[in-house]
Amino acid sequence: MQRRAALTALSLLAVLGVSACSPGGSGSEQTSAAPEPTTAPTSAVPKVENPKNLKSTTDACQLITKDQLSQLGAEGEGKTEQSTSEYGETQCFIRNDAFAINIAINTKVGGLAKIMEGADSSDNFKPTQVDGYQGARVDEQSTLCRVELAVADDQSIEVNFSLRGGDSPEMKDPCGYAEKISREVLKNIPNA
């Protein structure tokens, strides 16, 4: 929101500068340099108030239990597979009859500043908050969504949800359901 306000202010200044230099403007002899593109400085990103510690997590599949999956509506025989993410860290794929999820950790280039960088490159990016942890809903479609949450100033989790056969009305809101899964994952991340 601060970025949008800053860009709006810069746009307003540019319009005022053009009108001041146009015929009949009050400052026709004044010139102004074009504003440089701005990005949100890291210092402008709020700090995580109750940081968690993902650095000791060696298996992302430990971030959600079978009981939690059952409470979330996991149906049928599920398949769980740990692998390495694009960040070179652990991630967990869980597939069952109702849904598929992927939980990835990011302790190398994570945090809210990194998440907010995605706002410029995503067509579908909405800031969100889950249990006090800020982040974003990304790439929402009718049956899938990714939720990224900053759990420390330099660490984040990503929860990808994809509806497969679950018929719960709650699952029909993919980002809402990804946030529900994220809420469960947060319970299993140790405090810093």
C-alpha cells in the first residue's frame, strides 16, 4: 500500500511538473528532473513481531501432521514426498483425493521484502495476513492458489493449494483454504 501511495504521489508530481512547464503554467522557466523509479526499501518493510525459525527444519513434511491433514479434509490414501525447492531447501508435496499441497521453506532469500517484490511481476497478487504473519496471495485461480508468509525478517513459507476432488464449500475458495493450511503449518514452526 505504501508503494502504491508513493507511485501515486510521484505521478501527481509529474503531472504538476508538466502543467507548470506548459504554456500558461506558472513556472515555465523551471525544469525538473524526471523521478527515478523507486522500489520499497528494505527498511520500509515492517519487521516480523513474533519471528519463527525455519533454519533448523530439514524436512518440510514435518510442518504438517497427519492429524492436521485429516482435520483439513484429506481423503483417501495420500502420498507425501520431500524434495528440494528452487531455493535449494526442503519442500513437501502432499497429494490425496481431496487436494494437493506443496509446502516450501525459504531461509536464503525469504522475508516480507522478498515476497513484496513479487507484486510487480504477478498479475494476481494480494497482500494478506495469517495469524499476524504478513504475506501475499499469489496466482489465484478457480482451483489453486499460493500463499507466501514472512515468518521472520529473512524467512518465509510458501503453501501451494490445488483442489482435486474435495467437495467442501470451504475448498472452493483456494486462497482461503491455502491460508487455512498455512495456519496449521505455522503451529509447527518453532519460535526464534
